[in-house]
Amino acid sequence: MKVLIHICCAPCVIYPLRVLREEGYDVMGYFYRRNIHPYRECLRREETVREYAEREALKVIYQEGYDMEGFLRQVVFRESHRCSFCYHDRLESTASVARHGKFDYFTSTLLQSKFQNHDLIRETGEHLGKRYGVPFLYRDFREGWKEGIETSKQLDMYRQQYCGCIYSEKERFFKKDRQ
């Protein structure tokens, strides 16, 4: 059974890749990039994914272009709901690639993070799976969160400090007492 896994970053794919392979899935990755800001951060994450994918013999499809403006146009004035849009955007792109690639399932490394809204990811993935005719494979990979962190440290892998978009970067680094 072929599964396409959306990859947000290399550290987050470590545990899901191991588990899915142990379950017998033929796994291919899909690195989605337009939600990762600034561009230098996107390139750094992509480079780390490329290095890890080579190490693990993981084939990865890399999203072409960098439509940051399109992403921001969709989110502006909806910042409080940006994660809903972002989940939908990433999973829809992954579902589309999965359909065209004749995959049996699609899933996401977002399911490895304890900081993400699993219920919303699952609901969005299942809805898109029905629309695209490729089932969403839900797994709660959070139990491997620490394993992913430890392994990424052992591999001296680049580990980002925020989810991806400029809004999450601000939330992570801007301290209100600096106003």
C-alpha cells in the first residue's frame, strides 16, 4: 500500500516514517513550502529534508514555486483562523498529488506534533480524502514526539523553532513586554 506523507520538516518525519514503514507501507514524502516564511527558512528546512530523505532512502516530491503572496492573501484578516486555512491548504495539495500519483492513502507529519490541532487535521484530511478519492490515513504520532526530537539532535539536524508562517514566528519570538 502506497502512502504519501506531507512533510513540514525533517525532524517531524522521523517517527511517522519509521512507524509507517514498520506497518508495511511504501512511503513517499511531499514537502509543501508556501506556508514557510521567510524564504531562507523554507530553503533551510527543504535542505534538511533532502539530507534526511537521502539518508533514509525516502523519495520526496518537492512543491514547486513559492507562492507566499497567495498564502498571505488567503490568511490576511483571518489571522485567528490561519491554522485552519493552512491545514486545509497543505492537506488539499497533498491529496491532489496523492490522487495523481495513484497513492492508496495520504497523511501528514503534522500528526506528530503535540502543538497541532489533531481533531481539525483529521476532520480536514478525511473531508479532502472523500473529495479527492484518496483516504486520509490518520495516526496519532504524538507518542513519538520525543523520539523525533532526540533523533534529530543525534543527527545534528536543523530544528526550527516555530511552525512555519510569519505569524507563528512572531508568536514564538516577539515578547509583548518589548513594545
